[in-house]
Amino acid sequence: MKRLSHMRRHKFAAPALIAAALITVGSAFSMASALPTVQHQQTSSGSTIVDEGKQIFLKGCSSCHGLNAEGSGIAPSLIGVGAAAVDFQVGTGRMPMADMSQQAMRKRPIYDAQQTAALAAYVASLAPGPKVVDPTSINWERDGNVADGGTLFRTNCAMCHNFAAQGGALTNGKYAPTLMGVEPKYIYEAMITGPQSMPKFSDTTLTPKDKADIIAWIQAADKEPATGGASLGRVGPVTEGLLVWTLGLGILIGVAVWLAMKAR
Amino acid sequence: MTNSVERFVDPGLPEHVHRKADFDERAAKRAERQVAILFLLSAASTVLTIYSYVGISPKKEVFLPLLGTQQVNNLGIGVGLALSLFFIGLGAIHWAKTLMDDTEVIAERHEFRSSDEDRKEFVETIKERAGTAQLGRRSLIKRSLGAALGLIGLSPLVLLRDLGPLPKKELETTNWAKDTYLVSDPQGRRIKASDLEVGAVAQVLPELPEGTERSLENIGKDAVLLIRIRPEEFNLDAERLSWTHEGIIAFSKICSHMGCAVALYEQQTKHLLCPCHQSTFDVTRAAKVIFGPAARPLPQLAIGVDAEGYLIAKQGFTEPVGPSFWERNSA
């Protein structure tokens, strides 16, 4: 007891106590807030998949998108966006958003495949829209022409997603994400649904064959070996220039200083 | 207190400070060893270069932190070559700094003009040699040499023609005209108005007459971006509204600032961005500049449809596309 009271007067006692309290409260809160979202939605056996989707929608999405998916000041209407849009946004974890930032970013999905399918079925029941893309129907490995895909990519995609598909900045904190490691199905769905800032590239302007070409090119770019060593993000002069202007010039300045130094 | 200033005395050279190696034989020996080590390091690096080229298989790779996966023999050749040169320089400079004579030397400045004697002698020599070369007597040689030397001066002048020819109307005209079909870039397919959904974009070029090759210069002028939004979102005057078709609007893709391809389209804000200098154009207000250095909106192309619903241009561009140039009429 005496020892404890002695420790109480230690100069680090107060900061340590505050840190311990913050960690305890913080982790307890994050555990508590994470729990409801991972809970599996209970559905009665007689309900259809659309009803199940509606239940999930009312709990997880309606606070922003409205009770009937009509949209609000902070979120767009989902009527007519189609199942493909839901599959893309929810399947890549972009929706539900973690916070009200400029852009929903890819993260670990909150809903599992079955819940995503139910949500997609519900949104598709509101109005017709693009259907969920079956990954086996794209067949980019067989039909995709990498060279044609490169030409199409440079004309249609490269201005936002960068010439090496590494992504790039837009305005006000928005950005075009990198396409490295994105599944062909989601690339296809993004093109037909136009998520967030991205415009739509429907099958009439870029045919399914064109899209297979583009996907084949992105996959080829993804697997491109970096024979020259570190690729520096493959964004060209920005990182390369930074390295040369700091490290390269730094070394040269060091050598110049040594050159002009008089020996003792 | 008088205004007179004390005359500034030339301070002369500072006292020469001797280096340790100048008076301490042990220090001199040490410096000598250091120089020798640097030269030997260079020699070792050369051996590494040659060994990397001859002895290491190009297939061998190694992962290095920060540098990524590297071809071992390439790395060895590069590092070896760089170090072998670097250490020669390092050794030479260390040698000069520590051991070579470092006493300051004063180099006096002299007048540039030669002495009168020298100048007179020069003129005499020239005259004498010209006489023995018979330059005065053989006028044919003198004149033909003059012609040859004179003409040689002309050739660089003729090459200046490559600065031209003047572009004439090239900067003001494109391949867009009345009833030109819009075709997709790069596939070259005609586009129906119904092919574009709301929120869709398409990169288009004018359909060229059969047998005409599309050149990069042409694409650089003709590139057009088609955007479809909901018609009620337009905020255009009656004329510009008549240039659109059911919410489809077409703009030149060539930035009015420096000529980059303006094609970063934000579907939600309806803003078009130029990637080079961040000029931002509002699609709903006829590409009005809302941010950035561009001085003019992007030229709008008047579009409509033919009997079958394919998109066509109703007329060519009414102003030159792309950045300003000297002879451009409007600002």
C-alpha cells in the first residue's frame, strides 16, 4: 500500500493513467460500435430475398439514402442504379461509408456476399438498371486484346486513373483510385454504373469486347515486372523528380562541400 | 570629427597555414595511404564491374530494400562502374588537398593589347606571306575563294526556313463540318444518341472521308468529348441549348489554356478538369471556366442526329480550338 501511494506521486503517474484510460475506453467503444454491423441479419424463412434486402437497407442505408432509396441532400437516389451498382459499392466495401468524407474508399466489406445480393435484389426491384456482372461471362483472358485495351485505356481511362492505372487526384480531395489488384468483375461494374465521380461507359459506347480488352490490359499492367527495381509508384516524373532533387542533389552538394574544404 | 577617412590599406594575403602533412611526416604517410586506398577501391570496383559482366548470369535476381528486385549483374556493372570512376576522382582530390603543393601564387594581370612592335611585325608577316602565296597576282584564286567563303555563310541562313512554313488556316480549322458523323475514338464506330446514358461520356472524332488517313495532328485538333446529363440541368442560352441534343453536349477536348486533353470529367459535379494546370470547366454552363488559368471556355460543337438517330455535327467549330495564338481573332 505504501508502495502504491509512492508510485502515485511519480511524475509519469498522471500521463500513464490518462493513456490507460483512453486506451480502455477507446477500444471498448470501437468493439461496441463494430458489433452491430457484423451481426448477421435474422430473416424469417418465408421472406423473399427482396424483403431481406429491404430490411438490411432500412437498417444500414436508409439514414442517408432515404427510407425508399429516394436519396437526400447527402446521398444520391438509388432508384434505377441497378444491382450492379450495389454489388460494386457494397462488395468493395465502399458502402456503407465509414465517415462523411469526400469519397468512399475501398475497405473490407461490411456485408457478406448473401447480404450484398439481397441488397442488390432490393435496389433492382425499385427500377430497372444494370445487372450484377457474372465474372465468368467477361472472359477477358480469352477475348481480351492487351494492345487494343491499351489504346482504349489511354483514350478513355488514363486521364483520371493515370497512364499506368495507378490512380490520380481530382478536385476537393476526390480521387480516381488505383486499378491495381481490382477484380475484373468490379472493373466491369464500375464502367457500366459510373460510381461516384466516374462517368458511365455503357456497353453501347464501349462494347463488352472493348471492356474485355481494357480489363486484359489492366491485368497485364498489374503483372508487369519492375525489372528496373523500385517502381516509385509508377507515376513518372513526380516521385522520380523528388528522389533526384532530394537524394541525388543532396549527395552532389555534400561532395561539393567536401571539394571546397581545405585540408588540415 | 572630420570627414576625412583613413586610407584603406591593402591587407595582403592572409598568412599561409601549413597542413599537418606539410610538417609531420607521419601525417604525410597517412595521407599517402588514404590516397592509395581510394585508388585501390577504384581498382576493386573495376574488377567487380568485369566480374558482374562475365561471371554473373543475367537471370539472377536479388531483392534489396528500397531498391526492389534487381538484376544482379546489371546492378554489379552499374555500381562497379560508378564507384571505379568516383574513387579515382576522390583519390585525386584527396591527393591534391593533402600532399600537393598548396602555397598561394599571385598571377598578375597584364594588358590585353600587344606591344606596337609585335603588331607591326604581324602586319609585315601577313603581307610578306600573301606576296609569296601570289594572292595579289592570282586574282582568279582570290575571287573564287571569296565566292566559296561567301556561299558557305548562306547555308545556315537557308536552314532558317525550317522555322516555317506559316500554319496559314491550320490553327483555325478542324475536320468538323456540317453533317460530319461523330465516331468513337479509337474504335471509329458511329454513335447513336441512344447509346449514351445519362452520366455517360464518349471520346469522339469526326468521321473522315473514305481512304483518308487520320494523323496525330488531326486528332490533336479534332478530339471531342461527348457528355450526357439530364437536359434540365443545363444552364445555357437558347443558341447554345440548340447545339445540344437531348442532354448530350459536345466540347473540344483541347484545353483553351495550353492544349492538353481536358477529359477528367466528374460525373457528380459536372466539372471537366484539365490535368495539366487544373483549369476547371462547368459543363452545365457551356464549359465556363470556374477555376484555373484557362481564359476561355472550351469551344462547343453543335450536334444533332440524322434520320437514323446517329449523332452528326450541325456545323464546324465556330472558333479556333485549343490555346491562344498570335493571329487569333478573338481574345
